[in-house]
Amino acid sequence: MQHPLPFATPENYLVDGLKAYAETKRFNYEIVVDPFILQEGPWPGKEQQLQKFSLLALQCSCDLEENRPAITEVAKQLRQIYQSASSNC
């Protein structure tokens, strides 16, 4: 059986593996988004919205506090992601 995240090993925390994967130009939001959300019907801008959300989640998981966005910035970005999806309807 293949591990769903081949870069996540006992020596390598999941978040570290996801960060390394995100730095490659092959990052795919489907790896971090709940499968139930992926199975929901399509909506305009779904892929772009989920990609932005996934990258924001990775930013929030930085080890150093100074590298993480402030909660107000997170709220602002989430609002922008939501509004971009709403404006595509």
C-alpha cells in the first residue's frame, strides 16, 4: 500500500513534508483538503480558492511566529478567498 503522502516519513513531520512539496511547482491542494470537500459539486473558482486556502494554511503552520501571518491578516485573506469565489457566481 502506498502512503498517500510519500514525503511524510516518521523522521519527517507532515507539515514539513507539505512545505517542501509546496515549494516545488507541483503543489496540489487535493493533498491537504478534506476529501468530502473535494467530492462536493463544482463551483466557480473552486480550484483557485482551494489552492489559495491550502497555501494560507501552510503559512499559518510556520514554526517561527514572525513567519506566520497575524490573525488579522489571515482573516483578511480568508475574506478575499471567499469573496473571489462569491464574485464568480
